[in-house]
Amino acid sequence: MNYITYVVATAIYEGFFAVALGGPAVLLWLLVRELGAPPAVVWPIGALAVVVFLSSLWLARTAAHCLAYQEELFLQAAMSAMRLAREELASLPWVGSLFAPRPQPRLPDE
């Protein structure tokens, strides 16, 4: 039963990310096409689009796993996937400091 939940949740999350990323991708494509951007601009934008697409697939599957096997709610599972992605990015050598967790403010003692 958990596997069926995982498959359905994966499809829902992938659809959600496709809709959320589809609008900006189309706008960016129209902007590049209308401006007649040179290949030196088009290739990095295309590479970034591929990375974003593959990242969204990873996020969808991670969130679906949290939903199905860790019994988290829909939004909690998505936030867990984002938190895990941030932790993974923080471990990278050059860009890790950009994604390191911020220190939480301490509550004043009474």
C-alpha cells in the first residue's frame, strides 16, 4: 500500500513542479527568442533549465518518499525534501556556504 501511495504522490509532486516551473521556463524561452540572444547566452540558460528540471524530479521523489514511508503530510513532505536538498547543497565545496543553515535566534530567558 505504501508503494502505491509513493507512486501516486510522485506523480502529484512532479505535476506540481511541472506547473510551477513551466510558466517561468516559457517566459524565459520567449525572452531569449525575442531578444535574439547569442549562443553564449542560450547554452548556459539551457543548461540551467536542465539542472532545474532534474532537481525538481529529485525533489518530487524525495517528497513522495517522505509522504509515503515517513507518514508526513503533503506540505511537510515537500518542506522535508527542500530541507534535505539544502543540506545536500551545503556539503558542496564551493557553494556550500551559500546554503549553510542559519543560526536560530535564542529565546530570551525569563
